Amino acid sequence: MEQHNIVFYILLGILVTNLIRVLPMVLIKGSIKCRFVRSFLYYVPYVTLAVMTFPDMVMATPTPLPGIIALLAGIIAAWFRLGLFPVAVICCVIVYCLLRLVYI
């Protein structure tokens, strides 16, 4: 790859990243009144995090079954309002134990 192409791609990445952040502030002057749009924007970060995290949780193990079981256990633990750290510990312990059982 030539040097000028790398610089072009870096500048293009900077431009796109800044457009995504600046454009809504320029276009939307006041507060958002529409209840649907406000609730949609409220949940966008959570959905994005879930879409990036859940497939990787399942596919991080050699077989998907321990990841799926840990994911379900994490959902159940979160349903009972355990914090982020206890849920993560529970999921990690379940994956570790299941992998130890399979690969002993």
C-alpha cells in the first residue's frame, strides 16, 4: 500500500467520525420532543453494546455451548439485579467449569 493512500484513509476516517458526532448537534437545535425518538436514542448504546458483545460471548469458547450457558446464566443473574461485576464473575466461573469438565 502506498503512503498517500494511508494518509487519505486516515483523513477519511477522521472526517466520517467527526461528521457522525457533529452533524446531529448542528441539525438539532432544541430538545427532542418526540417521545419515540427520545426512547430510541436512549436505548441505542445498549443495543449496540449487546450486538457487539453477545456473539463474541458465545463464540469465544472452543464450542458454543459453554458460552450459551454462561450467557443464559448472566441474563438470569442480571434479572435478579446483581451488579455488573457479580454477573461477569458468574459467567466466567461457569465457562471455566464447563471447559474444565469437557477438556479434562
